[in-house]
Amino acid sequence: MILFGKKLTKNYGLEVALFHHLRQFSDGLTFLNVIVNWDRYLSDHTPRFTCHIVALNYTLIEINIYYLFHNNERHD
């Protein structure tokens, strides 16, 4: 697995994960799962952008760009 994280601005962070083995084939098989989401609802760690692609029980890529703080810690 390859992990990368970085603070983009004072309020936003980036996390990237590549080639992460999720589970054994004997536990089940995820053929293909694609999630692309832009969440603008103001809550903990939002707004947030997420892209997660899974094929044959491996995360190929997962990208998260998110607000660093909790809802009660707004720093805008």
C-alpha cells in the first residue's frame, strides 16, 4: 500500500491511498466499486471530495480532500 497525506491550505488536507488489499477472495469478492462524491454539507470534516475505486478486492486509488476541523471548530 502507498499512502500520502499533505496539508493543502490552513483549512484543507489531502490523503491518497494506492494499491491497498482489502480482503481475501475467500471472504468475498468486490468486482468493481466506484465512488465519486463531493459533499458540501457543513459537518465534521466537510466540505469534502472523495474518489474511491476498488477492483477485485484492491483499492486502486482513494483520494480525499477534506476540511481539517470538526463542525464546532470552524476556522473559515
